[in-house]
Amino acid sequence: MPDDFERMWTDLAGVGRSSASGGYFRQPFASAERECHAWFCAQAEARRLRLEHDGNGNTVAWWEPSGATGDAVLTGSHLDSVLDGGAYDGPLGVVSALAAVDVLRDRGFVPSRPLGVAAFSEEEGSRFGLACLGSRLAIGATTPAAARELRDRDGVALLDAMATAGLEPEIGPAEWLRRVGTFVELHVEQGRDLVDRGTAVGLGSAIWPHGRYRFDFTGEANHAGTTRMEDRHDPMLTYAMTALAANKQARLAGQRATFGRLEVGPNSTNAVPSRVTAWLDARCESDAALAALVEAIAKQGADRAERDGTALAVTAESVSPAVVFDDALTRRLAQAGAGPGDGPARPVIATQAGHDAGVLAAAGVPTAMLFVRNPTGVSHSPGEHAETTDCLAGVEALADALEELAR
């Protein structure tokens, strides 16, 4: 017998968890993430689902009853985490998808269309720096040539990491995508909108445009004690003022800007650094607002660099435009599970976080998202949480959606 939701959640709870912080380290193609992937395959096989592995590290478990035809309905999410991340971002969607299959079978429902549960690889970009890498490769948004150039912080190439994990990398557009007619992703909410609305489950309307930008500050290394302050060309000072400028510009515009990663050379306590590399995560309510925000931050950084006698180069490493989910599908699923004549059973909200759903939507797949209430709004940290009762409500909502689409 396959495990139920709570048993599955307990099974995953200790995998890749830090005893020091309580956070998760499930980096793509490393041991903890591979253990989660093996668990997923075992759960799929316990449900008699057919496993399909593509060459990008993604896996789809198919429920294909006799007579099921037409475009497939796909659900699922990812199993990897950010560094020192939370338990729910990604795995909640995978566990809930498997549990929703159980709910549908308990209801006696037999899908008329093939129904798939996906586990995507490297969604967070925590190892190879490109978010939603597995789904981007599957749709062809990232080319095989570009993927072969990707390296992690230790210099390990993507294909080498996949091979070491026992995979046979054959990166490029995935065959399973040709079958998919609809995708529905369930995810923990990364914010407090549903808390303020007093409801356990909502649907997504859109994903804010967002990007990752590398800021390379260069200056002149020198002695920390013997170099007068007025004689320095210190890129750390330029970076610090740029980080403050990012905070101010984002606050004034009501948008989001975060410098969350930093590398310094030579990284010595008693030396003025020669270089500082910082990565900016920027998210805005429109594509124009994103471009304007990054331009303003870069301009203030360049102005400061001129005064400091340093230099600044800005490189856009990845930029994802705004994604609007299928409106008709979203309204249809908002009503799924409601009684005749009822208003929308679930609210529709925007999200500032990127998801595999956004990638598939950009590829033309009709896509919707379900969000489960997060009582604190905290995400990408060990404090990320959702109550079990809300998670179970999410399972029921997902089952309702899949029944509506696959009947």
C-alpha cells in the first residue's frame, strides 16, 4: 500500500536537513536530493505509475488507465531546495500530487486523459545558478550548448554532476512535453496573502517578472593598515553603497531588490579587496518596472564607482518576463469543488516567486497554480511552514482540479 500524505511527509522530513539550523540542503544531483528522487520513484511504483525519465534530470510518473486518451494533465513540482531552505517549497507540490492520485482513486474516479506527476530538477538554481533549469531544458528555453557551460561553485560541470549521480544526461527538449495539454502546480504560498484573506487555498493569477544580475566591482588590492583611506580604490565600499541604493530604489518603487550572495577577492581580513562579485535578485510588478529598477541601481553603482576609483560591470544572468496564468483555466479551477451557483470557491492572487509553472506557461502550456497558506509568510528559510490541515485542504483542492481536467 502506498503511504498517505502525513506518512510521506514524515518520510521526507529528515532528508538533507541540517542538525544545526533545521534548514534543508537538497542541492541538485547531490546525495540528499537523489535520496528524495529515489523516494519519489518508490512512491510512484507503489501506486503502479509508469516512470519516464528525460535526459535533463526530470521524472514524470504517469497514471494511464486503459482507454485514457488525448492531451495529458500534468501536476507536480520539485524536490531540490535553496541553501538552508525550508521543507515545503517544492516537496509540498510533489507529495500533494501523489496524495491527490490516492484521493481520486478513493473517489472511484478514473481519468479519461493520462495524468502525470512531475518532479523537476534544479528548480531553485541553488547549484548551477539558473532557476527552473530542468523545466527550461525540457521546453528548450535553455539550449544544450548553454547548459554544458554551467558550473557549480566548485567548478563541477552540470553534465559531470548528472553522470556522477548515476544519470545519463541527454539534455534538450523533452518527449513527455509533447503530450501535456494542461499543467497545475501546487505550492506553499511565499507570502501572507492567504493569511490576510483567512483561507487555506488560493489560485495564482500571475508571476512577477524577475531576474538575477551579476555585479562585478573591481578595484585595487592594498594593505588594510598602511593604506590611507583617501588613497584607496575599494570595491567593497562601492558594493556597500550599491546595496543601499538597491534597498532604497526598491522601497521607493514598491518592488523587490536583494543582494543575497557575495564573493570577495582576495578575501583577506587585513587587505583592501581587489574585487567584489555580488548577485542581485530583482522582482517587479511589470517588465518595464523591472528594467527601470535595475537601471537605477546600476546607475547609482556606476556613479559611486567613479567617485571611488573603482569599476562596475553588470551582467544579466537570467531574466524571466511576467507570466500570466491561463485566465479561463484559473477561473474554472477556482470554482472546482464548489456547489452549483456558488461564487468562486478560492481567491486568486499574484506571486512574486518563480516556478516551473511559469516556464511551462511561457512555452504555451495552459497552466494554473494552487497555493497553500503559510501562517508566517516565511519562505526560503528553515522557518517555512504550513499547517497539516491546510496541506490536506490543498490535496483535496488539487484532486478537485485534476478531476475537473481529466474527466
